[in-house]
Amino acid sequence: MRFACIAFDYDGTLAIEGRISDELLNSLARVKKTGRSIILITGRILKDLQIVFPQYDLFDLVVAENGAVLYCPATRITRKLCEQIPASFVEHLKAKGVNPLEIGSVIVSTWHPNENIIIEAIHEFGFDLHISFNKGAVMILPAGINKGTGLAAALAQLGLSVHNTIGVGDGENDFVFMDKCEYAVAVGNALPVLKDLADLTLQKDNGQGVREFLDEVLLSEDFENLSARRHQVLLGYDCAGEGVSIPSYDFKMLIAGPSQSGKSTACMSMLQQITTAGYQFCLIDPEGEYDNAPHSVIVGNEHYAPEMADILRLLMNPENNVVINLLGVPLSERPQFFVQIFQAVQELRSKNGLPHWLVVDEAHHMLHPYWSSIIEPIWHEAGAFIAVTINPGEISKFVLEDIDLILAVGECPAETMSVFARNLGVASISNEPDKLRYGQTEAWFRRENACSIKLNLVDTPLRHKRHLRKYAEGNLGKQRSFYFTGKKNSLKIRCQNLFLFMQIGEGLDDETWLFHLRRGDYSAWVKDAIHDSELANEIQSIELEENTCNESRDAIRHLIEKRYSLPVRILGY
């Protein structure tokens, strides 16, 4: 379910002269039956609302006093979201003849033109207060408190995201909370500023317009695909410097290119933009490469497989991004494990719309054509998705057919694009014969463009540390490990990661160390098994120098420590 919650203003939106029609109440009840939550957000004092609207318990939560009070009808618990306005300030307004003057748990409200007296009083007392207007009503609240902050508190209590929420309103004080919502709806009688903001403006006024929206739009099959034009994810910049953005919902992307071509950099850039826009991602990380993914919690490591209960518990909080580390899951079991994760994620999405993005690194491990029979039954309901792979040809056609955007990176983007096109049975669309620089990508929007375009990715301060866990601490496997054999091939000391390589190397006899050093074995291993050409070249320069045994050990150790930022507990300091 994309839109798991709807937040409504009361006066002028649901209510006409303070009353909600029976027909609209029936429509709201129908919305509740779909499993969606509904929130009432009003400037009214709670006790006054309960008098004029005795059916308030139809709503899951009520945000009263323009965002200052949160009330739960099910538990009858009222919670003030800020400190009350000082009594001395209220007494001063009374002394100045401000009338009428309504006093709530927090809010103090009156009507135009009393705002001039109030502004003078705020300056005189020096209190941190602000005024909110709503069609003649003048509301005084602590600074920073508004319907937007009230909505945020309500959604946090429900475990929902603002990006799965629709906001419906009509007046000035509705602007803040509607702007935060993924989709904004203005009733026909809304102020022009609200209509300019809204993704949809209703033809009819207040409750009549809302009822029509709920009955004809919300409960229709196409509702989940409504275009929220205000909320997109920045992808990068074209050659003219114009920003290029992508939809935040029901959009599927493939990032492809050879090893060391910049796929992880592109993916990290996207993760940063997703989190900057306030969306939640869940990333499946087969190689343990995303320990520094932005604002994320890591589940699993090389010693144990991630538990589904932990994954779902974390994802139920919209504030958590989750990285699922699969180093503890055998390679042969990963496709089936992926299906379990995917099904669990889809079930969670059907309830509250989370997570917004599912990201799969090394996607050829789990989305390979050989696994099509496993993937096909579940794939087409994927929603927003990013797959990262070295070769589109190793991805199931069921996945490729749904891709909206392919980003090709590296020295031969045209070749990557050709493989993608060939596997879909379409003509090659590459428009970029040259090798791409760091931070550049060739992008093809399949549904929109006949050819590809060059993009500069959004620069991010997060630098992806390749295989930090796997290369530094993890298990490279028997074939990719380094073996100290010695000149006579009498040894077989296995180093399954960089930590063991340095640790064993320090205690190794000089003859064996120098034997491998002079043959260039260390740089060859780093280049072929670690896939770090830059580090390999630096180590090779040491191998070619006339250093002593200890000098070469120290120099190589320094390069590895500097590049992979090994933890203090590993370095032994």
C-alpha cells in the first residue's frame, strides 16, 4: 500500500460550519476498512472539537491546537507536544483588551485584527512565540510548533512515513503539513496558495469535495500510481547542468559496469539522495561492501546470517535504513534467501508502504536467469528498486523487462548498454562511445528517450570503501586467498583477508617474505583477488625497490592501513 495514511484538516475541509455530513462519515469509515490510518489535524482546542464532532473517535489520532496536542481516541491519552504559553503573557493580552481569547492546553487564539497587539506583546515579553493565521483566526504557539510538527508526531506514533501520507486542507495553517505529505489535495474552496501547492485540486468545496475524492479516487485501482510531482529523487546533472530527477515510487533502475568501474559509487550516490529526500531503503549486500551506507543499520555479517525478525523490526521504523549483509549466507542459498526477504518486504509494503526502495548489490547472485522460476512469481510487484551488477546479461529477463532506467558506468558504457539491449531483443541505444570519468554515467530512460544521455552523479561526501569488511576482515574463499608457499613450495599458509595477510606476513621468515615480494606476488594478488588496481600499483613499486625485508613489510602495511582504514582492534595498537 503506497498511501497508508490520510491527514485531514477539519474546518473548511471536512466540516461545513463545524459539522461533517453523514455521507462523508460513511466515506471515511470505508477508507478505514481498506487498512489505512486517518488523522485529524485541527486548530481547535480538543474539548471544543469533541463537543461539535462527537464522532472524533473514527480517527486513529487527533492533532489539536494547530500541532501542539496529540490525542489518541482508542486510549484516551492526551499528550502535549510542547510547553504551555506562559500565564503572564495571557494575562497581559487580557489586560490589553484582546477579545475573544480562547485558551487551550497550549494554544492561545483570537481573531483579526488582534494580531497587532499580540505582535507587540511578543516583542515586549521576549517570549519565543509565533503567530499562525487561518482565514481570520489568529493562533499563538511556541516557536516551531505547527500542523507539520503535529503530523510528524502522529506518524511517529503510528510507525508511518510522511511519504506514505496524503494531506488534505484548505487554509494557510494547512500549508506546512500538506507540503510535507507525499501527495497534497486542496478542496475547491482552498486558498490560492494551497491550490498552487497541491498535486490535486478538487472541483467541489470542503466535505463534498473530500467525499468525491475518497469515493471516486482513493478507492479506485489507479490511486496508488498517482503522480506526486513535488517529491522526486535527484539522480544527477546533464551536460547543461540541469538537474535530472526520477520518480520516488514504482521505478526500477539497473546500475551496470565491469568491476572497479564505479558501480558502488553510483549506488552510494543514489542512497545518499534517497535518504536526503526522506525515503527509506533496504539494501541487500552480498559482499559486505556497504558498512558506511548513509543513516543505515547493518544486519548480519560473515559469522551469522541475518534474521528475518530483526530485518522487519528495523524496517517498521521509517527512520531506519537497513543493510542486509549476506556474507554469512552460502552462495547457493542466496537466491532462496532473497525470495524470503523479498516476500517479507512486499508484505510489509502492503501494510504501510515501507521500505520505499529495495536495493540489491551483486544482483547477478540472486537474479540470475537460472533462478527465473523462483523470481518470476514475485517480481512484477517490486515497486521502487535498484539492481547493481557487473553484467546485465547475467540478470533474469523478468527483471530486465521492468527496468525503467539503466546507468552504465566505466570505460566501455556502450558495451554494457549493448548487452542490456541484446538481452531484451532491442536495438542498441548507446550514445556514449567515450570512456566515462569518475562520477559520470550513461543513462537511458527506456520509457522516455530513444537514446542515452551522459549524466554527472551528485557528489557525495561518503566515499565507498570497497569490500571493507570482506577484504579487511572477511573470508575471500579458498581460490581468492593468498598463500605463502615459499621458494621450495613446502608451505601452504592461507591468508583469507588483508588482516591475516599482514598478521602472518609480520611473523613470516625473511626468506619466504622476500621470495614472494621479488616475484611480484603481493601486487598480483591485490590486483586479481582484491580488484584494487591502484593499491596493486603502489605495492608493485615497493616490490621493484631495493628495500630491506622489514622496510617492505612496513611500507605495504602502511598502504593497506591507509586505504582500508582497518579498525584499531585489528591493527593491534
